[in-house]
Amino acid sequence: MAKFGKKVATIRLSHSLTQEQLAEAATISLDFLSLIERGQRGPSFPTMERLADVLGVEVKELFTFDN
């Protein structure tokens, strides 16, 4: 869960998006996005799809981690 959240944050920052901008575009709360990025909550698959769409990546890229 922590690696997934870190990946979301890394991609978000590479697109110069704030948490607030990503949360609004993905139609989730800022608090929930913060929990995802900190690895404390996991999103549903539809939420993952929306996050990936807003970030311009495929869902599988959110699960590609550096060792």
C-alpha cells in the first residue's frame, strides 16, 4: 500500500499537480488522497482508474515500483 501511494505522489508531482487538484479531478476527497499517498488507505478499482486517467497513465503503471 505504501509503495502504491508513493507512486501516485511521484507521478502527481511530475505533472506539477497539487493534492487538491488531483483529488478534485479524480472526484475524491483531499483527505482520502492524502491517506492513499501515505499508504494508509487503498482506493477502489474505479478510483484507481480515475487517478490513472487524470495522471495520464495506465493503471498498471501505478503498480510499477523501483526496487
